[in-house]
Amino acid sequence: MSQYLTGEVVERIGGQIVRGDVAPGGSLPIEAELAKQHDTSRTVIREAVKMLTAKGLVGARPRRGTYVEPESKWNILDPDVLRWTLQRRF
């Protein structure tokens, strides 16, 4: 069940990032806030952030938090990133 929730959160946040709702270099809310926004657990948020990191959409650093990577770092061959990019363009 949590895998389904994680996928939903990745879909929402990833789509927002690719659409430009959060600018490159911009920060995502803290884990607890994201959990509240998406009505899920912090564990699901952690897994979603790991997946978004693997897609190249976000990075995380101590004292800086989780931030949106520039488009040049996105894994454009990832099926989700490719789909979101195509949806944005059309």
C-alpha cells in the first residue's frame, strides 16, 4: 500500500517540479510539511524524495534541505520525467 502512496506523491511533486511550480534552486517544504500537504507519513515522503533524487529532479544537503535541481541535471530518459516534460510542452 505504501508503494502506491509513494508513487502518488512522486507523481504530484515530480509533476509540479517539471511544470515549473518550484523553480530550479528553490526549496521544497520540510519533510513534516510535505507529509501534511500530501496527507501521508514521513516515511512515504522520504521514499518519494529518494525516487525524485534518482530521477535527478531534486538534491538534498545538510542545512540546505531538499531543493530542485536545474533541468540540465534531470534524467530526461526516465519515463516519468519524459512524460511530465512532454505534458508540459503540449
